[in-house]
Amino acid sequence: MAIPIPIILSYKLKTMEPEKKNIPAYRMYFYTFTSLAILTLVEVWLTQIKMPSVLMVGLILAIAVLQAAIVLMYNMHLKFQEKIFAVFIGILSFLILVLIVFTMLDYIYR
């Protein structure tokens, strides 16, 4: 009994190559940790200085998105995956940006 495979999947199965292993060096994890620690210190520093709260919340949210991108790209190894993941990350980043804008608008007009 043969199981029918859609044409797209059958093409992918025929052209599939062995998966390449991208094993990152420990140096990359050190750089990732250092950048996340520095960004966290910048967030703490931003809360200590006197600035309009709308600007502070916007900057802290932007830094949080940057930290999330660093974790996604390096700790979850999405940098080394197929390009379709970049499309999904782009779509999700856009949705996060929309949520941040709505959050800021809600915060401003309360």
C-alpha cells in the first residue's frame, strides 16, 4: 500500500541533502552573554536617569526586542537555519512592533 506524497514534498525528499552541522564556537556564546549583560545594564541605567516616561518605556521596549532577537538568532541557532525561518521571524517582528506601538499609544493616552 503506497502512501501518496504531495509533489512539493516528493521534490524536497528527492533533493534533500544531509543536514549540515553548524556547531558554534564557545566564543559566540561569550559574545552573546556579554551583549545581553551590557544591554541589561543599559536598561537599568535608563531607569535611573531623568527622562519622559514615554521615551524611557519606548527605549526599554526597543532594547528588549533587540535582546530577544539576539537570543533567537544565536542561542536558538536560527541564524544557521533555512531562509524561510527569516521570513517568519520578520513577520513576527512586525507583529511585535505593532504590539509595541499599540502599547505606547495606550500608555500615552491614559
